[in-house]
Amino acid sequence: MKTRTSWKEKLNKEAEIVEVPPSWVARHGAGKMLIPRPLDIDALMRTAPKGKLVTQDQIRGKLAHDYYVRATCPLTSGLFIRIVAEAAEEGSRDP
């Protein structure tokens, strides 16, 4: 029986740079788009001062700037933010 992949294991995905999909060009412009690494999102979230709000748009903007691309995928960024949060919660329960 296959066991469930832990949230921590899901953090180890590699980043990809792809073309902005044609359906997104109107919103993001033509060019390259980052499919981020969950660990990059984790690192950014950990740099936020305690009690300060950091939005998904701010995280995506910083990653796009760091990778020299036009945009960061909003769909995968949202999923990876969830993975990072779940991994942190999972880690707080483990001894």
C-alpha cells in the first residue's frame, strides 16, 4: 500500500521557466513565466517580519524579479504557499 507523500517531501520540486500562456498574455504580457520552487516561496515567507502581512502578489513579484521573468504562475504559487504552510504545521507537530 502506497503511503501519502508528506508536505515536507512536496517542498522539493524544481523551478521551471516557461512561456506565458497565450490566454494570460493580456494580463501578464508576453515573455517568460516562472513556475516557482516551493522552497523559494518558503524562504521568502520566512523573511517576513513576525506580524507583517505578505501577500501572494508580493511573493510572486519578488520571485519574478529574482528570476528575471515577466511573471510568476499564480496557480502554482498559491498551491505552493499552501504546501509551505502545511509543511510548517506538520513540522510543528513532529518531535
